[in-house]
Amino acid sequence: MKAIINGELFIGNKFYKGRVLIIKGERIVDILSETELDSIYPEIEKIDANNNYVTPGFIDLQLNGCGGVLFNDEISLNTLEIMHKTNLKYGCTSFTPTLITTSDENIEKALNLVKNIKNKGDYGVLGLHIEGPYISLTKKGIHNPKFIRKADEAMIDKIVEAGKENVTIVTLAPENTDKMIISKLNKAGINVAVGHSNATYEEVKEKEAFGISLSTHLYNGMSSFGHREPGVVGAVFDSDIKAGIIADGFHCHYSAIKSAIKIMGERLYLVTDAVAPVGTDMEYFYFEGNKVYYKDGKCFGEDGTLGGSALTMDAGVRNLVRYCDITLEEAIRMATLYPAKAVGIENEFGKLQPGHYADIVFLDKHLNLKKVIAKGQEV
């Protein structure tokens, strides 16, 4: 057992001084006052937080790659291990490895890989995010058009068979997808996200009832909001749909993020959409056949199309506080509790609470990362 002392603990909705977090194995088991510690746990090992903020580990529901690797390029345990180790440097303790538009063969390979991981927590893996190939050509972004297609029952059945333990999110364009396919994924416990979609407001609202609960990278890869044609953005605003947002300053203006926060509240959560250059000095890479450059923090194709991001979760939290006029508490929730709630794992992730996984981040008063604990182990 271990005790985290001398920190400002983010418990519930606020930071508390004078509290101690008790960890046993992979889990948080107790929270008590510092005055009680020595009498209840006299011999316990202590971890000094040095007056830093102590928060839950960050959760990223859209991560294509980092540390020099892309999940699409090499669908392997080694790739997931590199991604996890890189994530931990930036406070991200759990993530959904994201497979963008590709062949059925690669989708099956990813399904089999994740199904055969005995302890996904060792790799920080929550389950797959399959982003495409059932998307709109018009809103494809960097996705390879040769693989974009309508969903077929055989492949959907394989995704459903893999189950919610292995597939967390499927992103698709509702205007190109039969409502019964959306319903089948939803009934299997898989979160269906609208994304890379040119749907009208009406098309999204029609399919929402069949199980669309999420939206992938709000504003990006979707029909924009207009006062006569609200599009996908308007449908998301006018719904219970939860959405990820990329707070890197490139994917959308910070003012647009502020507006989304005001409209959506806890339905909006931080994602990175990160790609290979994160944690490296590489100048370019290939994303499903497209050359993508990395310069000055921005990832872009030869035609200027954004190709993922180089954002990290800790930087995203800082950006939300600095540029989006929200409290640190709300920024932390957007990186922890809100993504956990979005995919229904808030009973074990996203909070400093007894029974939850001991995924913990220490931030100094400038919001720089100081220490990470993943499943009870100091990184």
C-alpha cells in the first residue's frame, strides 16, 4: 500500500488540501485526512506530492499514434506499447487506439489483436476506436478515399462479435449508413459516433434515435453550422450527443471551443487526435498512403489538409485553461471524467475515488506534468 501526501487532491468537483490518497495494487482504496494517516496506516509507504495538484490520469478517446508510430502502419502489440509509454510522458493513462479508414483485413487484424490482449490495462488500452471507413468522401479529411465505403453486414457482425470490451467507438457518416447497422452496434454496447460526415441536421437527428451517442472531433470533418442549415454541428449542439474536441489551436479557433463548452457543458471532452510525431523530432510521415508533414506543432498533408495533431493531453488541459476561459477544475474534468462518462467507464476511470483505478497525474502550479502513476505503479 502507498499513501500520496502533501498534494491538492482533485476529489469530486474541486481540489482539497490536507487529504491523503491510499493506493493498494491497481486501485484507490481510501481517502482520509492527513491527521488520520499515521494512526490508521502507521507503516505505509509515502509518496510526497510536494504541494502539486493531484488529478486522475487523462483519458484520450482518439489517438492514432505517437512516439514515432501509427496504429494504421503496424497493427501490433509493440505499437500499442510504444503509444502507451509515450502517452504516460504526457499524463495520458488510458486511450482508445484509433484505426482510421483502411481495409477489412486491417480492421480484422486490429480486432484480433485487441481481443487477444489478456490485460489491456497494462497497455492503457480501453478498446478500439474504428474511425471509418464508413464515412463521407466529401468530408474525408486525410482519410484515403480508396478505402471509403458503405458498411456491410459481414464486417459489422465481426465488429459486434468482438464486443464492447474490445471496440469502444465506431465513427461513421450517418447519411451513408443504414439505421439498422447503427442500431446493431448500439445494442452491442459499442458507442456510435458521427464523424467525417456531410449529413444535414435532419439526417443526423433521424439516425440519432437508433444509437448515435458521440461525435468525433467536433467542427472538423463535418458539415458546419449555419443559421438555415445547422448541419452536423447544429445537430450535435441540439442533442444529448457527446463530442471530442481538439484543443490545439489549429483544428478550430479557441472561440469556437468556448462556444461549444457553453452550449454542451459536460458533453464536451478533450481528445488529441495525435499522430506519429508526438514525442519525436520527425518532419513527416505517411498516413494510409498520404504524406503528412509536421512543422511548428501542426500536421498537414501536401494540399494543406490537417492530418491529425501533435497535441498531448497535458498541453490540451493547459490550452483549455489559457485560451478558453474555463477553470482548471473544468479542464481536468474534460480530460478525465467527461471522456469516461462518454463511453460509460466512469465507475472505474476518471475519478480519484475508492474502487477506481489508481491512474494519477501530478501537475505543478504552472500545469506542467511532474509525476504519473498508472494502475498503481509510478512511471
